[in-house]
Amino acid sequence: MPHLLYIESSPRKQRSASIEVATAFIEAWQARHTIATVDTLDVWNMPLPEFDGAVLDAKYAGIMGVERTPEQKQAWEQITELAQRFIKADIILFAVPMWNFGIPYKLKHLIDVVSQKDLLFTFDERGLNGLLDGRKVVVIAARGAPLDRAEHQIAYLTTWSEMVGIDEQYNVVIEKTLLGPDVDAESRQTAKTAAVDLAATL
Ligand SMILES: Cc1cc2nc3c(=O)[nH]c(=O)nc-3n(C[C@H](O)[C@H](O)[C@H](O)COP(=O)(O)O)c2cc1C
């Protein structure tokens, strides 16, 4: 049964362009895969563990190949549970606003927490080896204005996808959401059409 992990990272909810287009994508994808399942991770409405103390020590113990203490093992369980939601997915869909050329800090928090050795990737002296190969990533990226300087939004998620072993990535961009209601509406409509077309292929 196809399974999609939807990661929502805009706090704007009803007004959000990335969520509006992602919703159109999900509806079209579900219409095509009637027995599919969707798991939603809303980074603004979930407890994201701080990455310090026992959980940080558990990470380094894993990297060093040292036995974790009971406290570290317990702290690591929440990381494993979160990682399982990525591992189970056939498609990982990111709906992501551009914030200061990059991604919202809550999404970065999720990525920092979940991107762990022996869960999403391994590494040794030969380099990184992603463990999520065979999955697909879809990025629905909203921006207020046309790109003028740096682009650390899609570029960052592409690097992350490659790190975890995913080389099949599709991007849909909604630009100019801050350039007036007409331009915003037109950008959303164009992106929704692209998202629905993409869903028909996945
Ligand atoms: C904190 C913050 C930083 C932003 N930084 C940028 C930016 O660097 N470039 C840009 O084009 N738009 C920027 N914007 C505008 C958003 O990208 C735009 O409103 C977009 O539609 C947000 O996606 P959403 O509608 O899904 O929330 C920023 C908005 C916020 C709240």
C-alpha cells in the first residue's frame, strides 16, 4: 500500500500557499491511489525534542560505537519513533515556506532531530550511505518574492535528500505570494496545476 509522509512547515495554515498547493497534490495523489495512506507531521503542532543532554550523548555514543546507558537508550527511543515515520514512507512531501532564504526553524529542528546515523544513513571512512533509497521526495516551496539572492530552501532539502539516499526529487515552486492578491492567486493556481500533474505521475 503506497504511503506518503506529509511534512507541513507553515504556521499560516488557512492562508498558507505551500499548504494549499500541498493539499491539492495530496488529494490528486490519493484519488489515484485509493488504498494509500498519509501520515502528517505538522512541525508547528508537535513536540520536537531538544537535541541536548542524554539524546545528544546517545547520538555520539552511537557514532563512537559505545554502549548507550539506560538513560541514553530511553532518550533515543523518541528519535527512533520519529525516524520510523520517514522509513515507512514511499513519498516524503515537504510543504515549505522560504524564510530568510532558507527553511523555517521548526523544520530545521525536525531535520536535525531525525537525521541520524543507522536510522536514515550510515557512514564510514568511504563516506555517507543513505538508507532511504527507493523513496521519492516532493518539495512544494513557497516564496514571497522572485529569487534575487541565495536559494537555501530547495537546495537544502536536495542536499538532505541526497544524504539519506534519495535521488528522485520533484519540486513545485509558488513564487511572488507577497506581490498582491492577484499575483498571489495566479501563482497558487499555476503551482496547483503543476502539483496535480505531478501527482498523476507518482
Ligand atoms: C520569517 C519570514 C521570513 C521570510 N523570508 C523570505 C525570504 O527570504 N524570501 C522570500 O521570497 N519570502 C520570504 N518570506 C515570505 C514567505 O516566503 C511567503 O509569505 C510565503 O508565501 C510563505 O509560505 P506560506 O504561504 O506557505 O506560509 C518570509 C516570511 C516570513 C514569515
